[in-house]
Amino acid sequence: MKEALFYETIKEKKTRCTLCIHKCILRPGEVGLCLGRKNIGGKLYAVNYGWTTSLCVDPIEKKPLYHFHPGIEILSIAPNGCNLKCPFCQNAEISQKEIHTSEITPRDVVSLCKKYDSIGVAYTYSEPLIWYEFLLDTGKLVKKAGLKNVLVTNGIIEEEPLKQLLPLIDAFNIDLKSIRETFYRKVVKGDLFTVQRTITMAHKSSHVELTNLLITDLNDSDEDIIDLIDWVYNLDPTIPLHFSRYFPHYKLDNPPTPQERLEFAYRKAKEKLDYVYVGNIHIKDSNNTYCPRCKNLLIERRGYHGARICGLNGTNCSNCGKSITIIL
């Protein structure tokens, strides 16, 4: 447990958290929406500091990150909780209710990276931004050890805490859940502008890839897909975009995303963006990386394991010489 960094004290020992958009106002003894911050005696504490739900070594492609050290494995850890309330959450067991956690220190994380020959650590599975103080402390030690910090996040964080975190993060996968503010407000209890700001700021300092989970009848219309692609294109057409298939889970029982919706999204995105992928379903060639100029096969993938670099000369296409957005 550690005193939180972003909060203010208001009358009658209440605290207002200023880490994210929710600005939870808590009386003594109350816990924030994210489950990770608690008012104790008029001060706000990060009660999730040093407690993890998960400890795994995963392929980097599982995050998914396809353009950041392809083919390597990375230590992956997660806090208990989240600052969104997605009714379709695929990890609701660890993000939407309190569960058993195991203690871990920043030094432990570095030691485990070395033990498992990991390139660094991925903060993932639930929502790592609610682990803010632990992220800062661990991220500094990880960087000092010459290792990498990877953040898989929904992007819901205020601007000032994000500014302080950015120098520590080498790569992001950020969920862009929809291009509609109504979806964020009504479905997941979030804020589109905040996520777009996070993506834009992160893109200026780190490697960024985006994921959009296409959910039947919620964010999978032609207009939803095309407008989201256009927003990414206007930011930077070289940002890798991953579409994922939704399956019923937690509180939502809409049918699984039809294959034709994912094929449509893949086809339309390929018209404008350099690197587009589809997960959770087999669509021919949609997991491989191709040169945007000459269509040379650069990286062949079979599921999350076995990425094979076959068409790169350093970070350039071996056929036409085009510079590829990738970190090896």
C-alpha cells in the first residue's frame, strides 16, 4: 500500500481522485470504482500497490503487438480492477471484482524478467493504469536494468499523470473501443476524447498499436468501422490496427461477431492503413505483415507463436527497401 499521487482532500476527510475521468469522491473507508484506491483516514492510498492477479510469460503477439520485437516472449502481470465497466469484458474475472492477489515488488519484477530471459514486462490483462504508483516505481527499475516496459491499456487517464508515465513506456497497445462518444458513455462508462488524447500523446513518444473489438450490433456498422479507420488514418496511417472478434462473455450475450464484419473491416482498413490485422478468427493473410509498397511478405505468423521474419533487411523491406514501422 502506498499513498496515491493524484488526489485532493476535500471537506470532512473526503478525497477526490484525479488519476482518471471518474474523479471518484470517497469518504473514509470507501474504495474507488477501479478497486485500486481507498480513502483511509482522509488520505487516498493505492491499496493495489504490489499486488498482482497474474504472472505469465506470453508471446508479444498475444498483447497484441506485431511490430515490437516480433517473435519474443515477455513477462506479463496485472492488477485487480479496472476503471471501465465493459459489459463484454473478456477478463471480467480479474477486472470487475475483488479476487485473490499475490504480492510482488518492483525488484521482483526485474528479477523475474532476468530469470525468464524476458525482454521486459507487459502490464496487461486488466487495466494497468489503475496501478499507477506501481507502474512508476517498477517502470523506472525496468528501464534502469535495460529492459522494456509495455502497456496494454484502455487509455483512460488524465493528461498530467500520463505525461509523467510516458518516458518509461516503450510500447503501447491501446483499445480504441469505438469511434462514438455515445458508446463510451453508455456502454463502457468511459470517454472517447480521453482515449484519443492518450493515443495521440503516446504516439509522439512510444511505439503504439491499436485494437478494436468489433461487437455485434454495438460498434460494428459500416459507418462505425469506416469512421474509426479514418480517425487512425488522419493520425498516422502507419499505426498498426488490430480488429478482434467478440464472443459473448460476462454480462453481454450478443452473438459472436460474424466473419463478414471482420472481413469488411480488414478490407476497408487495408485501403487506407499500412498495417492491419484480425485476431480471434482465421482470415487468410490477416496475421501476416506485408510491405505497404510492394506487398512483399515481411513477417509470417501462425497464431501467437512462431512469427517468422522473412522479408526484412533490418527495418527495411528486403525487396523494395521501404522503411517499415517496426522495432526489432
